[in-house]
Amino acid sequence: MTDLSVRADNGVDQHRLLVTELPGPRSRELMARKVAAVAAGVGTTMPVFAARAGGGVVVDVDGNHLIDLGSGIAVTTVGSSAPRVVEAVQRQVAAFTHTCFMVTPYDGYVAVAEALNRLTPGDHEKRTALFNSGAEAVENAVKIARVATGRDAVVVFDHAYHGRTNLTMAMTAKSMPYKHGFGPFAPEVYRAPVSYPFRDHKELDGQLAAARAIEIIEKQVGAANLAAVVIEPIQGEGGFIEPAPGFLPALVEWCRSNGVVFVADEVQTGFARTGDMFACDHEGVVPDLIVTAKGIAGGLPLSAVTGRVELMDAPHVGGLGGTYGGNPLACAAALAAIETIEADGLIERARQVERLMKDRLQRLQADDDRIGDVRGRGAMLAVELVVSGTTNPDPDLTKTLATKAHQAGVIVLTCGTHGNVLRFLPPLAIGDDLLHEALDVLAEILASTR
Ligand code: PLZ
């Protein structure tokens, strides 16, 4: 029995409740206005408009309460109305909204830089620069690596996702919908094979997968031309692909001995999401530069590049920046989000979410050979769906399951190069009962599609 007395701090009842069909009449009306006013290229996962959100629930404009297993794509890790974030932003908005850090700086920016220098992997001397979006931070990491090394080339991986700007489109692997028709793309971006345990030969362990990538890099790019290797420690949009143990450490070692900057794109994996503060921590990987965004600021737009002082200080004064980068509201939110992660033990909470969800997903898998793989870490988990008795991707089933989950009031997202991965990214403010209920819904839907 769900405890209806449980409420998020902003009063949102923590239970699933459907008072209309989904989408309800108000959402339909708003969707008609959206179609008439918003560019068609900006799609939506669900045709349901949000009114409030908190804890593990999004309330729509018709009063339906949806269980949130998406966190607005891994952003609201501390919750979508985390009390410390709300309070800090309210205090800051009353003080001032913007001066531009490049004009008259303010302490919030410096404090976020100090926090990132302290929290990111490695105890070397670091510096940080702040930006607005994940893509913008990835671009800046490449700028920094290029100026520091005097080299041009950048290596990324199969299934990678790094953003939608011109350079990051070149770095992103998947054509549709991210790149199709939007070229020409930035030059000097090369792609290497990643480690994908579910689809690689069983003998291809992390070391061998790294050796395969390194051989291609050496032959097709040449270490002497290579500024940076950029990789998501667990790939996000590409399918929640967790490389075999040893893959990332071997790549780092090769980068170190060849003067290549190793850049971890932790935009999706960062800030307690994977059961470590950063996914790199899992294997003790120390990136030269780390790119963060999403979970950093409880929903306000902020991103960062943090790294070795000698790399970060390579660009000339005035070479890095932007009008809004490190906006005071976003910095206040980030400091409050970081405090929430540390004070509320959210890293441990992510590990609890993993234990609860993985156990149930693995039990579903034991009875259903369409679940080819259950994977991920912390509150970044996924199932890869395949045609029964094969490893062939089943994007149609994935789409059907997602749509049925949405209609039942559970927000889930899909991902993967083949669109056959159902991913789960609950906010860490969600309760166990809601996780169980969402998994009950998933189990029913799986049974109904057999
Ligand atoms: N790097 C690893 O996951 C953003 C994209 C959703 P921005 N992922 C969600 C979509 O369809 O646009 C992402 C990421 C990784 C970079 C980015 C880009 O971050 O803040 O969206 O620019």
C-alpha cells in the first residue's frame, strides 16, 4: 500500500495517480499550441505538460501524478525541487541575477570552481571554467586540449554522444536524429571502437578492446597529431554502454605515454548518478580534463571543464568565456546541489537504487529472453531489448514498452544506436515504493506484450 502521507518538500504527493487518460485535455490543448508555435524539430518524449515536480513525481497540468524515471535526462539527481537548491536560488535571485563573470566577478563562480577542483578525480592541482550546456563544455575541453598540445585531432568512440553544436555533432556517432542533414561537420574528428561487453566477442576483455582502439588510433590518426581522446565512462544516449573493466585505465595509460589529453565526458554520469561522485572513480581513472553538466546544478543550466592546471591555464586570457557561463543563479544552485549530495548521502542512495532495481530487472530477465542485457551502475540503469532467442536489437518492442509505460504514468526514456535500450534515471529523491511500483508497471507491460 502506497503511503499517501509521503510528500516532497514542495508538497507534491509521492504516489502515481491517473485522473484522466494520458495525455489529458489540458495537455492536448497545450500540445496543439506547441505544434502551432514551437519549431517541429524540437520533439517531446511524452505529449504531457508538467505543472509541478518533486521527489520522484512529476504532476501534469491535468493533475496526473507520474513516476519520474527520467530526471529530465539525468539532470534532477537531487530532485526537481530540492529544498537547498530552491532556497539558494531564491536568495541569489533577490541579490542579483547577472553581472557577467567576465565583467564584475562574484564569489559563487569561484566557490563552484573550488568545489569541482576538490570533488573531481585526482589530487593534482586543478582549475575550472564554467559554461552553460554540456555541448558547450565539451567544445571548450577540445579548445583547451588543442591549445595545450598544439595538435588538432580528436578521437571519439562508436555510439558516443557529445552534443548538438557543430563540433559536438561531429563527435556524436548517431546520424538520425542528431546529425542528419545538418552537415558539413567539423574536421579532425576520428572514431574508434568502444568496449561493448554485450555485443563484443566474449574473449574481448577491457585490455583487448583498448588495444583494438589504440591500434586504430595509431594507424589512422597517429599519436603525434592527436590532441585529445574524449569518452563517456558509461555511454549515455548511445545505450548505457559500460565498457569492460580495464578498458578505460588502458586508454588513459596510452594517452599519458603519448602526450594525449584524456577527456572524460561525465555530463550524464556525474554527480552521484552512478553510485560514485563521478563514474571515473569506479576504476580509479583520473582524467586530464573532466566535463560536467546536467546533475551539477539541480536543474539550472550550468556546465564545467575541470582539469590539470597546466592544461586549463594554456589558453590566453580572454580565450575562454561567454556571457552567461557560470551564471550566479546556476552557481548558487550548484553549491546547494553539491551540499545536498554530500550531506544527504546521495552516493550511497544511488547504490541502493542500483541494488533494488537491478535485482528486479534481473528477475524479469530470467523469465523473458527479450531482455538481452541488464546493465549500468547506480541510478543509471538500462535493459537492452532483443528479438527472442537472438541478440538482434528490437527497437519496436522498446518503443511499445516506453509508450505503454507513459500511458500508465511512468516516465521512461529510450536510448541506444539501435533505439532498443530502455533506460532508467530516477532522481535520487525518489522513494523505494515508487521504484517498486514503476517496476511492477514494467513487469505488467512486458507480460502484456508477450
Ligand atoms: N555529453 C554524455 O549525455 C546530453 C541529450 C538530449 P547538453 N545528453 C542528452 C538531446 O536529445 O539533446 C549530453 C550527454 C553527454 C554531452 C551532452 C550534451 O549536453 O547540455 O544537452 O548540451
